[in-house]
Amino acid sequence: MKLYLQYGEELSGQWKSLCEIELKPLLNVNLRPFAEVQNLFGIDFVPVKLPNGEVLNIDITYSTDNRGINIRILSRDTTIIEVGGFNRQEISYDPNLIFITPNGIYVSAMVGV
């Protein structure tokens, strides 16, 4: 599973790929509820720099047992978006988050294979 980030390029009006980040097995699972019965993957506050210099910190937890997913995105120390849900299928790219950052960049975030 990977996180796919894109940003909206103002001049062209098109989505441009920003990065892909591979989700890794979470080793500190005892800090997360119900971790002993779930296979957890994710990323833990990875910084991503946008073209305007703005930095987002991304935190994701994904359970292969129930395809449950939680995505949290911070700007500085403030959560700007957090969503939890379920992938319909292992190969799907949902949920797909589209949001605007505090400095006005449109960003799309989705997790899939």
C-alpha cells in the first residue's frame, strides 16, 4: 500500500504528482488500540514539502484485517484534516481526500496499491 499525493497546479489547472510513500509495518503497535489483533501498516508524521514551500506532516494507519484506514494531515502543529474509513477493496483508492492547505494549495491524498 502507498500514499499518493497530488497537488493542483494553478497555471495548468491539472493535478500534478507530488510523491508516493510506501506504508510500512507499524512496529510500535502497542500504542494503538486493538493492535494486538490487527495487522497494521502506516507512516508516522512524514513531512512533505509542497511547491510553495509549505510543509505538511502526514500520519496514516491502515489495518489489513478490516481495511480500516485513518489519515491525519497537519500543517505546522495543527491538524487540518483527519478522516477514518474503510477501503472497499484492497486495490481501491478510497477514501480520496481533496482539501486546500492554509497557504492555498489544493492537495489530493489517497491510499491504494
